[in-house]
Amino acid sequence: MTAVAKKQIDTLVKVQQIEIEAAKLNAYLKKLPARISSLEQQLEEFIQSVEDDEAAIEGFNKQYRALEADVQLNLSKIQKSQEKLRSVKTNKEYQSSLKEIDDIQAANSKLEDEMLELLEKIETAEAAIKDRRQHYAEIVDESNRQKESIERDAARHEENLVELESRRVAIAAQLDAGLLKLFRQVKAKQGDLVAIVAVQDAVCQGCNMNIPPQVYNELQRCDSLKYCPSCFRIIYWQDQDERSE
């Protein structure tokens, strides 16, 4: 590999570094819509929880009114039964009326217990709604703040992507067309976007496998293009001075 070819390899490494950085930015940007969607969903769930509590309270109140009506109806029946007691003529009729009153009173007692349970449920739900309403503005503000932060982050990363692409195009223009095509072919076969890697101390930095001594010696002469026999990436020799840069 001549000095010019060595320069081409160095340029290719720069192109790859830019493309890897751009890929990371793109991967990050792809996650941002999901983060915004998650914030919106959390807010929707919060609003829905308030609406659910309001609906529950309305349901409890409806049940309470129905029970209250039943209690009033039973009180009316008790009053009629008590009036009926004044006109009974036999002990049997008297005992029957008393039992009827007792049964209605027992039923009312059960209804009143249910009404008390409903009142407790209403009180609990109303307290929950009050607490949520007090924090609603804070939650909305925090959600909007996070969304704005994400959107600013996205805009900044998109600007960086434009800058990276401009740099990539300018640097790639310095490459031999055949070498760039070869780079693309090797890259397409790799799952990590890395098509060209350094070899340090006879070890491929792409797969951490040892390079055969003959290949390593030829690689250090820098007079031809070499591939790692294990991962098939393009390889180049990186001496101690280059590593410390």
C-alpha cells in the first residue's frame, strides 16, 4: 500500500467514524417520538383516572339515591302497618303485623348499612379527585417541560446530523471510487456498521482474533489491501504512535 493508499485508508476510517456517529444520532432520534408519546399517554391516563373517579362517584350517588328511596318507601310501609295495628281484631293478625314491621325495619337497617358504605366510597373517591385536581397543573407543566426538552434535543441532534453529513460528503469525495464501493460492500455484510478496523499487536480490533503472522507482516508493509480472515473486515495496521494520537 503506497503512501497515497495509506492516506486513502485514513480517509476511509474518518468516513466510517462519521457514519457511526450519525447512526447513533439517528438511533437516538428514532426513540424520541416514543418518549413524547409516553408522556402524552401518561397525561391521558391521569385525565382518564379523574374521569373514572367522577363516573364512580356519580354511580355511587345514583345507588345511594335508589337506596334512600327504598328506605323512604319502607318507612311508609311501616307507618301503614302501624296504623293497621290499631284496627286488628285477633292476636294472630296483631302478631302478623308486628312481624311485617320487624321485617321491614330489618330490611331498612341493611339498606342503611349499604348507604353508609356508599358514603365512605364517595368520600374516598372525592378525596382522590381533589388531590389529583390539585396536582393537575403541575403534572401538565412537567409533561410540557419534558416534551419541550425532548423537542429541543431533537432539533440539536438533527442539526448535528446535517453537519455530519456535510463532513461525510466532503471527506468521501477524497476517496477512490473503487475503495468506497468496496467499503460499502463489506459494511453491508457487517451488523455493526464497522467495515474497516485497526490491527494492534497482531489482533483484529473488530473480532479480537489473532491475525496470522504472514498477514500481519504484510499488513505492516502497507503495500496492499488486507482483510481479517476471521471477520472479513478491511484491516489496517495501527502502530504505537497512531494509537497515542
